[in-house]
Amino acid sequence: MANTPVISVENLSKRYVIGHEARHDNLRDTLQHTARKLWRRFRWGTGFQTEEFWALRDVSFEVKQGEVVGIIGRNGAGKSTLLKILSRITEPTTGRISITGRVASLLEVGTGFHPELSGRENIFLNGAILGMKRTEIRRKFDEIVAFAEVEKFLDTPVKYYSSGMYVRLAFAVAAHLDPEILIVDEVLAVGDAEFQKKCLGKMGEVAEAGRTALFVSHNMASVQHLCTRGIVLAEGKIVTQGNTASAVQAYLHTARVVQGIELQHRPDRKGNGKLRFLAVTFHDLTGKQVTSILCGSGVSVRLHYESTYNGQIRDIDVAFNLRNDAGVLITCFANIQTGRPRLPIHARGYFECAWPKTNIRGGEYDCALYCSIDGEVCDWLQNAFVFSLEDGDFFGTGHLVPRDHGDVLCEQQWSSCVSCS
Amino acid sequence: MSDVVENPPATEPPELVIEAGRTEAHYWRDLWRYRELLGFLAWRDIKVRYKQAVLGVAWAVIQPAVQTLLLSFVFGKLARMPAGDVPYPLLVLAGLLPWQLFSSAFSGAGSSIVGNANLISKVYFPRLIVPFSALAVALIDLTVLLVLTVPIAACFGVMPTWRLLLLPAFILGALLIALGAGLWITALTVKYRDFRFITPFILQIGVFVTPVGYRTDFLPNWRDLLAFNPLTGVVDGFRWCLLGGTTEFYVPGLMISFAIAAVLLAGGLWYFRKTERQFADVI
């Protein structure tokens, strides 16, 4: 049994058809557009243009009994679509999947929780929604309650729960599902640190018990910790599949490719679009463009944008943050941290952030980019660009700093004094 | 799938095949397996409905009581419709029971899929469970009203007879009509939210074109026309079961009602099953 595939996916594709509708800011535009749309629909049967979008394209892989497979990829790579098809929520456009064994999928923590019902009632409801039998829930009830640490509030409606308690209860139900194949979508990205550890422990148990699991995550540390194998998706296709370490490397590589691509064509962004980032470039302190920076040297990050703002703005908030290859947030650069300096906006221009002396360990850092104006989010991109930094001579001694001296390097002065008693 | 837990692991685990356009072979079996979920969803809706309402369950009685008085006044006093040998309020009440059953089942089933969008987009289960659970809710409401109606009828001197035993057949009839119409509405609402506005509209008109406030056997000219509303047969049936011999049956009308109800249900099921696979994508 150990080497038979329990999940086999052949040439799986999923197409979505997206309707394009213009945005309208006022009632008159909306009415005008609606009238035109109705007229067109009446004459040609279709009201607006549609565009095809392949969320998954020819994906094939196999998962064997007892494997814990991490599915990684940036936003919009097709991970969630894949999980939705595997859990039978939506149908593939082409392709075939065969699954052997009882599947439980967790695409969200607390699906179907009702705020008016008590904790006790929600355990039963949520359990039934996830496919447990009443007798099964009753048998595991005490265990679930103990795991969630909500004994005292069992008969309180969950709307009065703190968000931490809510998440704990929801995860506890899911954790006691006991399936042969478990499909999980980033549910671990919730709760406080201690509870996250507990959840990871529970996931680890799944792996040790020889059960099969598919696990989608952005958190490279937990992928490396839990998974035996990784599948990297980018733009709906499989880029690599193999052992976890090489998959994580490949994932970071897919991030690097984006650096050259201009940001304006990225579809996976949030915000009203009144200011859109176009590209990011790196420069040394003299203004010359560079692709990589030595640790210890200075760098200017230029965030190029275009904007439709023409009037006065009160308030602007521009930021980007750096995450290391384990997905851990290292630091954040934001104009509000430096006391909101006025940054005037042009139709086309760039914001420049100067970092006089880089003091983090060499490596690839994944950056998210954010801008809001007058409290409204204009543009927000996850994994917007990669900041790559080479190990360098930070302290100016002529030597590289040993890698086992930590992730952050600090300017420091040492001296020795006599203390008088 | 949950059978695996109870059977020894030696049994061959079920193989599941997912393919485009594949109407799942196990759909109806899955539906049976998920029957507990149906119960839980119905229980949730009932449990939640009267939370934070001071009068609570009393609302289930107040609404039909007021409606009975209102309709008795309009049809009995103002329009002076004939009531036969039954007190007019009782006539209305016997008509209102199936109407209440239908309208609550229909509006519940009609809004069920969009109302449970969070479930639809995150978990798999046969989607028919959701409208079915709305029927269960309506059925429970009816039971409450029915338990109150029989003694009220007795007070007016109408004693229950053996005909009461046939009532479940008409209850089933009302539920199936509501299901047929509700499936259409709920499946269409997933894509076109316009249909949300149609439900209250149908119900407003329905209470008049269904013989809730009047009896059909005194309107021979209108009888055949009224029978095109499938609920007419059900309402007549309810009166026949509850009020005893004074109401007679009109068989051709019942046949028309039955045929239309069957077409509605078959069409609703077909359309729902056809579109259900895309629910998660468009909802």
C-alpha cells in the first residue's frame, strides 16, 4: 500500500470566464452604462466583453500514501483553485483526478460557524459540515473542547468569543476530523503564536501517523518543517516538483523572475488603482541602477508609479516590507515611520527610499508593496518584488561576517573600562 | 465516505473520480449520507430564528392569527363570499395552513443557496441538501400550527375525522411544489440576483390567486382557471381533510394541479442539477 498513489491528477485545467465591466463613480454613468448594456444584450445576447482566464493549465502529479505535500506558489498561481477542485467544490474544465480514501478538506477555519449559536452547538454543526457523523462528534467532543481550551464558555454564543477563542475552537473541530487524506489551505496563518505551534504539532502528527496530506502555504518555514515533498505552481502550471528544499528554492526563483517584469501587468493587486506601481528599481547612493546590493553598502529603492490624482492630497502612506525565505517578516520601510514626510504626487514619477547602510544578512527577500492616499488603499501587491542582497563586508574589516552570527548586523562600538568600587 | 470509519480498514477504500462534466454517479447516495447535515442545517435555522426576539416562538402563531382575521374580514365580511356551513375564520385558517407551508418552504428554498454562500464556496456536499433543509424548517412550522388548529376547529364544532390521515399526502404535495419553484429561483439567483426580488412578488400575488380566503366549489366558472395554480389542489385537499364532508373535491382540477406541479418539480431538479456544479464559481 505504501507506494500506491492515493491521489493522481492528470492534465487538470480550469478555465474561468471573466466579465469586464467599466467602473462607475456616479449614478449618471451607471445608468447610462446599464441602459447601453441592456440594449446590447437585447440585440446580441451579451452585455459585456468576456475574457478567458486559465487558473490551471495541464497540471499532473501523483501523491503517494503517507506523503505530506506542500503546494507553494505566489498569489494567483492557482493553488486555491487546485484545492477547490480536489475537494469537489468546483469542477475542472478538463482533466481527471482519482482519489482513494476518505478526504477532508479545510479551506477555511470555522466554515459554517454561526455567531448566534453556542460553542457546543457550533462544534456539532461544524463537524457535520465537515462530514463527521453525530456519533463521531460525540465521541471526540471532550477532546475537541480540551484542545480548544474553551471549557468555560461552551454555552456562550460564539459571537461573544474573542477572535482567538473562535479560531481555536474552529481549528479544534477540524483537527479531530481523522481523515485518510487531509487537504489544508493556509489555516495555520491564524491565532496567536502559541496556538500556531499547537496546530503545527497537530499537523506533524498527521504526517507521522502515515496519513496523506496536501498543504498550501506561503510560510516557507512551515512547509520545510512539515512537508516531505513540494509542488511549485506559477501561473497555473507546475514549475517544479521534488523534495521540499528544492521546491522552496524554486519558489524563490519564481519570485526572482518578477523583478524584471514590470508591475503594471500584475493582476493580483488590491486597491482603487488611482495610484498604481509600475516598477521597482534599485540604485546605489550615487543614483546608478544596480541589480544586487552588498550588505553594508547603501541603496535607494525607487518605486515607480502612475497616478490619476490631480488635486490636493492630505495624507499618503507608502510602504514595503521584507520577508526572508522562511516567510518571516524582517522589517518594514514606510514613510509614516519617519513622521509622514510630504510626498507630492505626479502623474508619473517615483518615490525613493534611501537605506544608507544595509544591515541584514545576504539573501533573497520577498517584498510586499503598499500605498494608500487619504486613508484609501490605492495599490497593494504581495510578493511585489525581490530584494536581493549579497553577503558583504559590513564592518569594513576586510572579512565577511560568519553566517552563524544571526540575521541582523548592528553597528557597534566596544571599549573597556575600569569600574571603581 | 464516512462509512470508512465504522468498517474495518480492510475494506477497499472508495475511489473517487473527478472529471469535467461528470454527473457524479454517487450523487443520490451522497445525498443520503449527508442527511445528518440536512438535519443540522434545519436545526440551525430554527434555533437561530427567534434568538434575541422577546416574543420568540410566539411569532410563529401571531402572524397566521392576524392573517386569518384579516382575510376573514376582507373575503367574508367585505366581499361576502359564501362559506358553506363552516365558520369563515375556520375556512380561512384551513386554507392558510398550506399557504404558510408553501410560502415559508418556497422563500426558504429560494434564498437557500445564496444564503449559505460561505458553505457553498468552501465545502463539498450535495447542494440539494440546502433547499431540502429549508423544507424541513417549513414542515416544523406547520406542525406547530397544525397542533393548534385541530383543537380550534373542535371549538367551532368541527371534529377531526379519518380524513385527517390523508393530510400528509397534501403536505407532501405543498412541499414538492415549493421545492420545484424554489429550486428554480435559488439556482437562478446564484447567477442573477434579480430573482431575489421575484420571490416576495410571487408570494404577494399568490395569496390571492390561491384560494386561501375563499372556497373554490362556490366559484364553478373560475375553477378550471384556478386549477392552473398547482396550490389550488393542495388547498382544497387541506380543507377536505380538516373540515370534513362539507367540502367536496373537484377531480379534474386536482389533476391539472398535479400535472403542473410535476412539470415544475422535474424542471427545477433538472436545472438545479445542471447548474449546481458552477455554483462555487459564480456565487
